[in-house]
Amino acid sequence: MSLIDYLPIAIMFGIAVGFAVASLVLSRLIGPKNPTPEKLEPYECGIVPLQDPVQRFPVKFYLVAMLFVIFDIEIVFLFAWAVRFHDLGWYGVGAVGVFTLLLIETLVYVWKRGALDWNIAHRRRRVVDRQLREAA
């Protein structure tokens, strides 16, 4: 493999960096420049913050963030398999099949445990139901 094989990757990287820089420069040049005190204040879903946020983020936030990173990284493994698909043959299909089944099983487990449930009323009911079962 020679260095010329990496030319498409270098071109794509250059296009991505160029687009990012051009977007930032154009938004600074073309965008309106009339800040008011209201525009400079932090905005949080229509609620005016009365104090600095001192509370911690809920664990649910970090759990969803970790799940996103984990499932995102697993897509990278599938991409690597797709690149070498013809070389791996049926062994590769079987390995990715097992990998996909484990991935789906993990998603079902996380779903059943309520990690993806953002309905607070439903979640409270589930906790009360679990407490009632443990007490019985």
C-alpha cells in the first residue's frame, strides 16, 4: 500500500476542515452584530436562571451518554468488517452475526432495565412496583 492510496482520505479531511472553517468565518462576517442584555443572558428552556447551576447532572444523563458512545463505537467495528467482507468469507458473516446478536441482546437488556425510559411518571410507578414486590 502506497501513500497515494490515502489521497481520498486526505481530500475528504481537507474538505471537512475547509467547510468547518468557511462556516465559522461566514457566520462571523454575515451574521448580525447587535447583542442586547437579553441575548447575552443564558437561556434554559424559557426559564430565567436565578442562580448558578450547582446541582449535579442526573445519573440518567451519563448512562444515556455512555450507551450512545458504546453503540457508536460498535458501528465502527461493523464498518471495518464491511471493508474486509470478501476476505473474511463465511467466518466473517458468522462472527458479525454473533456480534450483532450480542449487540441486540444488550439493547434489549438496557431497554428492559428502563435505561432508555424518560417518562418520569412511568419510572416512578416502576420503582413503586419493585418496592412492593420486594416487600411481599
